[in-house]
Amino acid sequence: GEDVEQSLFLSVREGDSSVINCTYTDSSSTYLYWYKQEPGAGLQLLTYIFSNMDMKQDQRLTVLLNKKDKHLSLRIADTQTGDSAIYFCAEMPNYGGATNKLIFGTGTLLAVQP
Amino acid sequence: EAQVTQNPRYLITVTGKKLTVTCSQNMNHEYMSWYRQDPGLGLRQIYYSMNVEVTDKGDVPEGYKVSRKEKRNFPLILESPSPNQTSLYFCASKGQAYGYTFGSGTRLTVV
């Protein structure tokens, strides 16, 4: 079945690291994504990781993938108040016919305290 | 600028009055999709289109229609809106690269 789970809320202090976790169920997923949604805005692609990778780093963002446990995490170093947003984990299962369907988690609200 | 444009951004309507939310992309993407976002449920796919004249149902298609007569446009049609269709709607497109590009969203309220 298709299911992506995230915790609903995370609060951190400015300057600390944030770690947002996600579990997914479809082992066929070729790509896994992190999207950011700021208040009143659409979804912005933050980063993605290919399923044959364990880690991807992009400036303050680090994505870790544990395929065995179907666990994905997003670490934001030196979290700033501008990082306050909802973060969505998403997987794109490989259905063979490549429907390009994205399955989203429920989103994690990150609140950064000054 | 590469983008997905949705209109309107906000819409309040009454039950049963047909409405259309437009979506247009300027990236020559073949794949387009509509999602709705509801609190605690994340984003759920309504319909998608692999190319012109090719559309298919997503996870929550009931009460919605779409069409894809041109590559750039993918309107979402609610023939007879009901209050349970009050939601935040997103259109998205995808090309050969890895990620989706999303529109800014349409907040629909049906009273």
C-alpha cells in the first residue's frame, strides 16, 4: 500500500539543527523528495534523493535515506526563522508505467523560536 | 520565468454552482496533475494527465472533471460543488527532470 508518515510538529531554537523524519512504504520508489510550504504559498522543491543513494548534502540541508527501514530524514543545519514552514516528504513509486504520481506525507510544521 | 499559473487564488461559491479553476504551465511539460490539500491529510491526487487528451483518475476524483486539450492547460472543473470540496487546490507539472513544479494554490470555499 501507499503511505508516507511524518510527525506533525517540530519546534527548535534559532541556530540549532532541525531533523524532520519520514517513513514510507513503497520500496519501488525511485526518488524521494522534500518540499517546503511557506504560509500562503505553493510547494517548493527543496531537495530529492535517488533511491541508490544513502546521503545527499546541499548547503545547510542533509538528506539521509535508509532503504532497509524505509526511513528518510531531512536535517537543516543552523536553522533560521525563515525556515519556519511545513515540510512534506514525498515518494514517487515506480509503477512500471511511470505514472509520475507523487505520494505525500501529512507534512511537519517546523516552528523556529528566536 | 518557468512557472505554473493557477487562477483564481481565492474563490467562494455556493453549492451547486459550476466552477472552473484554470492551470497553465510554460515549460512544455507533458505531465500535469491536480492535488487537494486538507489539514491532517497532506496532499491527495485528484486527476493527472500524461499528455494531451490523456487523463486519468487519481485517488480522490469524485466530483471533479479535467480536460487536456492543449499541452499547457489543465483546467479543473467542479460541475456541482459541495461543501466537502472546500479545500486548497494545487496544480503541478513535471518534465523530464526529477521534481514537480507547483502553482501557488487556489483556496476554494463552498458554502
